[in-house]
Amino acid sequence: MKTKITILLSALILMSSCQPSIEDTVDLNVQNWIHGSQNCENNIDPPIQVVKYNSNTYILRQNKCINYEAPFMFLFFGENKALLMDTGATQEDDIFPLYETVNKIINDWSKKNGEVELIVAHTHKHGDHYAGDGQFKGKPNTSVIGLEVNDVQDFFKIANWPEEVVDYDLGNRMMKIIPIPGHQASSIAVYDTSTKILLTGDTFYPGRLYINDWIAFKMSIERLVKFTDINEVSTILGNHIEMTQTAGVDYPMGSIYQPKEHQLPLSVLTLKELSSTLTKLGDTPTKQIHDSFIIYPVD
């Protein structure tokens, strides 16, 4: 009997030791981001802040003193590919060394894990999200996806735009690509099945949600809500912070100093708040202020 118990305990210990450990991640609700300066001549922050969310996921933010938009960029590693979402708001590599920064991250990661191909994609076609593309074009082992709807469709093999959600495998790390036009025609959301992070670009973030196509935007938000109903979401991350820590109060456009920013992450509950509001507003584009976002139709 003792022998059987010993064998059983040994088996349980062995099974436990083989279970993958849950990796620690950065708490993005309390993460401090570089947020500009009252006088940019005195700004000593790096041009790009790099936050290691976990060993295979990085979040980058552009310095507001380089460009007030201060967009976020996201880098995901799989076994075969790395996916960079967006390239920021500045072309010049001497003041915005994005390729150099990303390449160093990749080289350091590759020393431990092996080489990967870099795929550069975009949440949408607005200049503050693809200005740095030129730094990556022509670089070895790097592909830059085009900006038009057909470019996105062709690369990710989306047959039924914008209704179809497709998988894109980085190598033992599956990303789901979700078309969400409305803010801009080629807008996409990206869901990482590993971290359960949902990227929503400029469609949903703590700021002014500029809506170019009201009906398309409403439908995209409805699809995102349905997606979250059947997929676990740890957090929702957009590409900017424009809201302050005071509910319903945003920083003015062009602000180069945001010392009391809203946190970057938003929740599924807040996404559902947006969807419910859009439904109630009907087909009439209407500006409306909420605690963590502003519905902002564009004429």
C-alpha cells in the first residue's frame, strides 16, 4: 500500500513540475508612461519607451515631445514570426529610431529563442500609425503590409471583409484579425490568444473616438462585443491616451504634456457601454462624452 501511495505522489509531483508556469506580466493599470513635458526643450525622456509586458510581448510608446499623438506600438513574438503593430508618427530615424529599437529587441530575443521573421502591420491607415514604415522597408527578414483594405485582405487572407475573423499564426502563438472599419476603412483589431490582449487601434481607446463612417463603426463595435462574448479578454488596448484621470475630461488636441493621464487599458464592460450608447443614438451621428471615452463623429 505504501508503495502505491509513493508511486502516486511521485507521479503527481512529476505532473505538477511539467505544468507550464504562469508568467508574470506588467500591471498596465498602474504602468507609468512617458507623457511629454511643459517645455520639450527640457524633456529628457527617451524617444521611445519600451515596456516588456512579458517575455514575448512588448509595448512601445512614442515621446509626446517628438509628436503630440504619442501613439503606442505593440510587438508580439511567436516561434517563427514577430508581429509589430504600427510604426508611429515620425519618419526620421535620427529623432525616432523605431527600427533600431525594435531590431535590438528582436536580436536580444533571438539570442535566447532563435531567429524570427518580422511582420509589420497596422491598426489602420492614418499617418501617425505608419509614418515609420520607411525605416523597415528593404530591411532583411522583414515584410511591411500595405495600408489599403485589399492589402490587409490579401495578406491575412480575409475573404469576407469585414465580417470574417481570421487566424494568423506567429508560430505556436495564434493571433486573430478582426476587421473593424468605421474610424478608417482598413481598421483592424488584433486578438492575441496567448495573453488575451485585444488591440483596438483608434477605434476604442481612452480618448476621442473619431468616427468617419457612423454605420460601419456601430457594426464594428457590435462585432467586437460579440467577439468578447465568446473569447476571454484580459484587457483592451488602444493606440492613444487622450483622457485625463478626471472622468469625462480630455486633454486638448495637440497637448505635449499629459501628467495625469487615464490608464491605457479599457475593459469589456466599457466596450459594451460604447456599443449600448451607439445603439441608443441610432443612425444620427452624435457627439457624447463618457467617463473614459468621447464619441466624436467627423463631418
